[in-house]
Amino acid sequence: MLGPLPTIYRVVVTLAALLVFAAGGAWTAFVIPYPLLLTAGASIGLAVGAVCAYLLVHPPAHPQHARRHRLH
């Protein structure tokens, strides 16, 4: 998680992650010896990028190490 970001930065991070993973998936499909379509590789990369982008810009639902203030 990157922390609380303004909306424009969340959009930029999401688009960058989607583009990088889609290009990486297409490149991987092009390089591997099996006859796999570039669109299939790009689609798989896009799906992985969407999950990574979601994890980057959304806070966890239940923070495990939340600070607790005690009054003595």
C-alpha cells in the first residue's frame, strides 16, 4: 500500500501498473517457446496488473498493527 494518495496520483499509479503488466505479459507471451497469442499474454498481464494496482492504492481492511493509546 502506498498510503493515502490524492485521486490524480491513484489514477496515475493504476494506469502505470496496468500498462507495465500488460506489456510484460505480451512480451512474455512473445518470448516463450509455446505458441501463445500476444493478446492472451497481455490479458493475463492486465489481470495481474489490476490486482496489483488495487493492492497498491487501497488500504487494508483490518490493520493488524494499529496503535492503541492507553490512559494510565
